[in-house]
Amino acid sequence: EAGAMQSAVFLALQHGGGGRMESGGRRRGETEEAAERGRMKRTIIKDWKTRLSYFLQNSSNSTKIKSKKVGKQRTYFRPSPEEAQLWSEAFDELLANKYGLAAFRAFLKSEFCEENIEFWLACEDFKKTKSPQKLTLKAKKIYNDFIEKEAPKEINIDFQTKNMIAQNIQEATHTCFSAAQKRVYSLMENNSYPRFLESEFYQELCKKPPITRAAQGT
């Protein structure tokens, strides 16, 4: 009986030791996973910042022209967390903000669908064009870049709308691309915009900086 008791105690100890090792191994595994997630998050945010910087510097042709006149590139400052949080209230709030628009473009580039925002911006520029000659030239360029089959930045719109645009650009008016622009706007608002609001980069912009001792006045 004593031998049986010793064997039972030995087995219990052995099992207990194994449990501790397993627990330690799991903890190490979880720590390594957390570190890996942290590294991935930093890489994603770094890539975002690179793309964002590019879009801020090349925000529009009009910005480039103005910056040449002034003699230096315009600088767009990082928004406050309160400003960034406003972008979640409406899609138009995001598009109306230079930094927000650049951030959204960077996000769409990461999702490989930046042609949507580029088409929308081209349409916004097109609607402001006053010269009939320029209107026709721009209409053809937009059609070649975004609409025709196998265009370099082909957008996802139905065949009927494409045909209507092909006919309308022969005598271009400011409403040539209205139906397609509404379709693309709706696509971005319902799909990409909610994902942007959930992205690491947007969440980072909304974070309030930690209160330092200096800020507390201690």
C-alpha cells in the first residue's frame, strides 16, 4: 500500500509539474503573440504615414500651383483628436478635411481601391471647370482613365451607366458623370468609410495624448 501511495504522489507531482510547464509555455506564447501584434501594428501605421505624407504633398493640382506661387509646399498639421472624431459623424466631414481626405486616400490605397476616391475627386474638379474646351478634354480623360473597359483605374459601375457616359461626353456638360459619381460615393460611404473608421490609423488619430506631469503643472 505504501508503494502504491508513493506512486500516486509521484504521478500527481509529475502531472502538476507538467501543468506548470504548460502554463509557462502558454504565457510565453501569448507574450510573443502580443509582441508580434505590436510589431505588425507599428508597421501598418508606418506604412500609412508614408502614404499619407505622399497624398498631403500631392493633394491637388491647385495646391501645387498655389504652393509654387508662395515658394514652398503647404503644410497640413495632424488634427486634434476632437477634429478627427468629427470625421466619424458624416462621410462629408471626412471628405471636406484636407488631412482627412489624404488619410482616407491612404486607406483606400492599402485596400487596393483608391480609384474610387480618385474618380470622385476628378468629378469634383470637372464640375468646377468653366471653359467648354477644357470640359470636353477633361471628360475624355476621365472616361479614358476610369470608365472605358480595361481603363487603368476602371471603376465598378454598370454597363448601362458606362454607355450613357460614352454618349454624353461627345457634347460634354457638367452632369456627364453625375450618376457614376453618386454610385461611387455610395460605394465608399457604405463600404470603405466604415472600415476606415475601424482602422488602426484612424483610432490612433482619435487617441488623446497621455497627460504628462508638465501638463498637470506638477
